[in-house]
Amino acid sequence: MKHPLARRRPGARRRGLATTSAALLLASGTVALAQAQASAAAGCKVDYSTDDWGTGFTASVTVTNLGDAISGGWTLEWDFAGNQQVTSGWNGTFGQSGQHVTVTNPSWATTLPTNASVNPGFQGTYSGTNAAPTQFKLNGTVCDGSTDDPGNGDPGDGDRVDNPYAGVQQYVNPEWSAHAAAEPGGGAVADQPTGVWLDRIAAIEGVNGGMGLRDHLDEALEQGAGLVNLVVYDLPGRDCSALASNGELGPTELDKYKAQFVDPIAEILGDEKYADLRIAAVVEIDSLPNLITNAGDRPTATENCNVMKENGNYQKGIAYALQKLGALSNVYNYIDIGHHGWIGWDDNFSPTAQLLAQVADMSGSKGNVAGFITNTANYGALTEPYFTINDSVNGTSVRESDWVDWNRYVDEQSYAQAFRQELISQGFDSGIGMLIDTSRNGWGGSERPTGPGPTTDVNAYVDGGRTDRRIHLGNWCNQAGAGLGERPKAAPASGIDAYVWMKPPGESDGASEEIPNDEGKGFDRMCDPTYEGNPRNNNNMSGALPDAPLSGHWFSAQFQELLRNADPPVQ
């Protein structure tokens, strides 16, 4: 994943008691249907009550799980109708973005058995009217007091869910798992779900005796999984600004892409045998952002990207894939939005969202898109704990630091949440969700800062406190010092469908030297540890590990480093 050359710019006293109770059942007037779960019955109810004193209040939220037992964590979410703000909470971890509130389980209460209840509470402020929320969701399921049995409402029956990751077990790729388990200590993460990459036509049936798409889907059924992460990645003229991830199809081979790549994938996914499997399909990473940042009059423009911008085959190919896959009720399409160190600048942010909206419309409907993914196969920190974009040092904003370089964002989660709002303003449904690839953005180990940097100047402050230890945000290939990030998890934060490991940790980003191959993969100097850079990384060293194999091939040394530097640490 690349990023363009950034352009520098100049820079309580209780006065009375009122009690309300809003039990959000059918009798409350809430019109909503419980969402189906692919592998478990789901249902819930919520009792919400408040004690008010004019400008402040305390609230008790009792949520009861009416469906099958929940393990691995729960998330409750709702939207306030007014200007209520949560100021403190208990029996859960609270987060609020605008009117949207999320409560995730405390560390000591990750399970919620059938008919069991939890009782998070909070204190808040408001002005005007303190109306009760009209709808709550538990792990993506609307809490209306009913129970939805997957036998009567599974994806094969055409039912769609708000968050396909909620309440289901994700598929563990046994090929990746075997590689991980064979590494010292790798068994601790070998049971994690990772993306299945279809990066050439032959991968649909399986390459060199490996598993094909049907093999993976059959194995998912055997595992009892409810969701498969799938990367659809073989556009004509693929990844026009790099060589390590070039594809097999030339810039004009759109018809071949449709007939020999997308159509066979859609046919397999549409098999009734797999109707109960949710498919999270990440459609063509790296492509559309390249048309914004690496084409036209941009100083980082490449000849290949100009060709793709002129012939329109990125837009046409992705629109076709969205249309074909979006017609399947069990497929949830997610489009790539690069990452914060690529699209986070003002002159990239809105134009990228506008282009995504145009392509979704070309597919026939924005409804063909369930959400978007950031940081796929990249290394951007999930959150930066020791500084924010709003900080300043001695009157100088962190935006003016060399590292941030006038970007609007310092990490992936703030970028994803802000980009989601921009997409909604471009006409996408307000229910769209975001994925964040956390497979290699942990940045733990001995080099991880333990507090803010010194306040002598803004560069010392940012560089001393940032957890992302890359030499430059534009470095994307096999980065030295990286670690495994947050483990895959559904509904971890407001607007986020899941943290995912879409890029399987340990699979190379590209060869560190030229390796002849029949996979259409070239040699990109950004994967060479001796390379001194280009305008896309402000002519810094590449920061790549040595002795790397071709992209997608197993890179043992990288996996072992990811394991050592994991954050959270691997137990």
C-alpha cells in the first residue's frame, strides 16, 4: 500500500428527580426486526431507565441475551436523539462519537449466556429534552424482544444483517494456520481467521495443489464457521503504482477479468450449498485510491496509473464485481480506502470518497456495498495512545511535524470513523461499516514508547511518542520492527464492523530482489532494504526486511518478528 507525496501548507446539584423507563420491546413503538445470525439464534431486549436532575442524569441499561450464548465479547450500541453526552460509565467500556454510543464488555465479562443479563450504567449531561434512545443493538442484532432462529432466516433466505461479523465464528484458513503453527510460538495465533486471497485466475481452483475457493468454503462448513474473509484481487493493470503486486492481466483485459475471474467466483459463492456462509468480500485493494493520488498532474503520477485512469477499467471492473457479488444475499462487499497515511490529506480525502460513490453507482446501486476497509496489508497504527491530531507543542500543531506532515489523522481508527461519515455524506447508507486490518500494526516490543515524547519541540514530541516506528508513513513493504496487532474482533468501536487479519501475517509484501516467476509479480525497489526511496516516501530508506520472497509467499523471518513485537502481546 502506497502513499503520495504530501504537500506542505502554511501553515451539579440535583434539583429534582424524574424517572423514565424505556423497555425497547414491540410495545415501545420501535419498528425493527432482529437481525439473523448465520450460525446461532440471536435476540435481545433492553430496559433503559434514567434519574434526571435538569442538566444531568444517571442511566441504567439492562440488556438480556434472548438468543444463543455469546462468547468472545459483546458490544451494545445506540444513538441518542438529542445532545446527551456520556461523562463516565461502569460495567463496560463506553465510547461516544456524536450521538452514537458503544459499550463493550469489561475484561471480566466476555460471555453472555442465554437469558443472562448485564447492567452497564453511566452518568451523562444534556440540555433540553432527555429522550430515551429508540433502538439498541447487541452485537449487531436489534434488541426488539424477539429471537431470530437461523433455521428460519439465514443468508440463503435473503436476510441481511447490519454487521456480518457479529455473532459468528470466522473461518480459519488451514493452509495459513499450518504455516503459523510450524513457527516457534506460532501455535498461539494459528487459530486466528485470516483472509483468503484470490489474486489470479488459477487461485479459484487452487495453485500448485493448494486449496481453491470451493475447498475453502467446504472447509468453512466443516469448521462450523459463519463467515469467510475473501480478497478479490486481479484487476486489469492491477496496482498501477507498484511492481511487487502487479497482476497477470494487462490494462485492457477487462472482458477476461469479468468472464474468467469474477463470473466463476460469483457462480461458486452463489451455490446453494454455501447459502448459510456469510462472505466478506474485499474487492480490489489499492486500485481506486491510486487513481486519485498517482495519476493525472500529481507529482507521484505513474504512466501505468495514467493509462488506467484514461481507460476507466478500474472503475468498470470494480463496478462489475460489486454488481455480480452484490446480487448474492450472503455476500457483503467491502471496498478499499487505502489508509490514513495515503488518503488522510485534504486533497485526497473527499475526492476518494466521491470516486467510490461514483463506482458504486456504476454497479447499479450503492446498496451493493456493505462497507469499506482500511490498512489492508499495511502497517498504520490502530490508535496512537500518546498524541492526537489536536495536540500542539509550544504553539506548534502536531500537523506541522515531519511525521504527520499536515495530514488530518494520526491513526487508522480515527481515519476510518471520519471517512465513514464522509462516505455517508456522499450518499452511502448510514448503516455502512468499516473494517480495519490489524494483522501487522501492533508495533510492540522493546522499541514501543511507554509515554508521550518530550515537549522540547513538535518533532521530538511526535517521534518520541508515536508507536508506529516506520521511517516514513509511505513505507509499505515488509516493514522491520512491526508486530501483530489487535486480534480479529467484531464490533470493537463505533462504526467499525470488525478488526480483521485480511493480510495473513507472515505472507510477504514483495521480494527484496528480483525473482523470476510466472505469477506476474515484479520487483519493487521499495522491498529492497538498501533502497534510498522516491517521492512517495520523501526519499527515505525503504525500511524493508532483507531476504523476502515473492508477495504472498511465506516469509518465516517476518512472521517471527511479528510474533515478538505483537501488541497486545501474544500469550
